[in-house]
Amino acid sequence: MSSRARAPLAALAGLGAAIVAFYGAPVWTTSAAAAALGEVPPPRFSDGMVRFDRAPGEKGYWSLPSASSLIEEGVSVKMDARGRLANLADASRVAPFQPWALALYQYRQKNDFVDDPMHECIGPGNPRAMLTPGGIRIIQDRNYNRVYILYGGGNHGWRVIFLDGRKPPDPDEVVGTFYGNAVGHWEGDTLVVESIGFNTRFWFSNGGLPHTEALHLTERFSRPSHDVLRYEVTIDDPRTYTRPWKSAWTFRWVPGDIAEYYCETGRP
Amino acid sequence: MRVLLMSLMLSVAAVGHAQEGFPLDGTWRGQRVAGTDTPVTIVMVLGWDGKTISGLIDPGPKSIQITKAELIPEGWRVKIEAHTKSGEAISFTGAIGKLGAYDRTITGTWIEGARSYRVRMVRE
């Protein structure tokens, strides 16, 4: 191998060494996907489990979501940062709506989201909280087999995901909440979360997508590289949509801390 | 003290919450009015299972089962049919107002037997 060809590899190795030094020697395991892209692999715990939060000594959080609203995977329509469609005629392409749900979505779009509960500081709920500015942190509490997600936007809320093997609650018995009742498990490096038991006091996406109490979310979190978090959510709400559908976006790792912020009426 | 606590619990339970899902879901309360007759309070409880709207008029010992209900998104029109205990047909047609508000309304005409009433209901 020529010295010219070796230079990028040496630089990459140097970068890895610098990060290890900076982060206080976390355990790193080669991620084939990240390595193939020339990116830094995600940090891991000593037993190899991927870390979704900071490695020891590091400061940072997830932000800059690549999408502004839920939209069915594979569909491309123009919308602004609030999820407002550039062309209202595209509404029916955003998700497989039931007729009433499409009409309500169009109504909200036409009214410039004037009735958005977030204008009154009602929490964004899930998964809209994964779209709000302000960033998120994903804290793995391995002592209690739980994951906490802390939100920097909306009303600065947080949610808990139980990974202790418990069953989801009976949908007929559960009291609906903004984040639902979530249980999770690992599939390799992917955290898979099932949530039911939502109330209907919030819009579950920017842009005004409706849902009912029958909402069932399946979320998949993965960290293909140090700087990228992939988030995928499957929406199953047969009272609102004609079939389950999927949306996905990514976050970028941002150095620093989530800034203090609280919602004030009229300024979500 | 017990009465005070009960009053407090009831007042908390009565606080309305926004309902951003299916527009007809929930409890609706209003009055039907005809001429100089004393207005009669009507309560409707409606629910949506993804295919059918079902519900009750005046839930309780004298409740009436709704036999057919429809929400037409064009104009947010509502059509409800039922029969009184004595077998008279009830037909309520109206339209939703303040669609985006938690205290949205249905205003329309209630026909029961041969009589026609004006009705305005508010979602609780």
C-alpha cells in the first residue's frame, strides 16, 4: 500500500485514538457499517451493548432531526419546518388516512395549525416529541432495565421504557397518557419499543396528523455511528389509518448540553 | 370533610380536556327546543371503533341506543338515527362547529315522531 493510500486510514485511526482519549477510554467495538462509511463507530458499554447516550467524559445530545413531520417512508412531498405542506393536494400522500382523518388533516393544514394544542403548551406526546427542537437524550438505566428519554423541546418532558420483560398493559384498562405505556427489548444493536395507551389530547406529529386512543407505536432506535441516531416508527391506528405505516428519520449528535427551555403560551 | 372531598373530585372530573381524535368521540350535552316548550336536555355519548359510530342518547335507565350514525367530512355533517322506547323514530341531522376546539358543537334539527326541534350540543 502506498503512503498516499495509507494516509486516510492513519488519520481515521488517529481520530479514533483522540476520541478514546477525550471520552475517557470507553469500550469501542468496531461497527462494520460505520467503518465502511469511514465514520466513528458508536460507543459501547463494557459488555458490548451500544450506548445511545454519552460515553464517560463526553457531553452531547441528539438533535437536528432530518424530518419536520411524520410522513410515510418512501413518499416525498415538500413541507416546511412546522410540517405545513407546500401543496395541500399532497395531503393524501402523507399517510394512508381514513376519510375523516384526511379531512381533519387538511382542515388543520388550511387553518395554519391555529388549534395546535402545543400553542397552549400541551405536551407534544409521542412521537411528535421526537421532532421538536431542543434535542433529546436517551439514558440507559441498566440497573433497573429501563430507558429514559429526556426531551429538550415541548414541555421538557420525559418518558420511560421498561425493558424488564413486563407485558404491555391491557389496552382496555390503561389510562391514556401523552407518551403511552412503553415496553422494549433489544434486537441486536436496535432498541425496539412498543407503546400503547395514548390519550388524544395532542397532535402526534407536526403538521396535524390525527390519531385515536387505539394508537399503537413500534419504534426502533439504532446508532449506526457515533454521530447518527436512526429512528423508525410504525403507526398502527386502525381507527385513523387504513393500514399500519412507517416513518423514519435521523438525528445528529450535537456536542454540549440541552439548553433550559420551558413552553410559554403562544410559543411552543 | 367527606362532602368537600367528593365535591372537589366531581369538579376535577368535570374539567374538559381537548379531544383531538375522531371528532364525534365523547359526551355531548345540549337542549332541544321547539317553540315555547320548556327546553329538554339531551346527552349523547358517541364512540368510534374505526368502522362504526355507536352510542347512547341519555345514558342511564332510560337510555336509547343509537341505531345508525354517520360523520360526513364534507361540511362535517352529522346524521344520527334511533328509536324511542315507544318506537318513535328519532332523526338528528346537524353540523359540527368549532371543529378544532375541545368544546366543539353540533347544531341541527332533531325530529322525533312528528315533531321537530332545534338542537345545539356541546362536547364536554
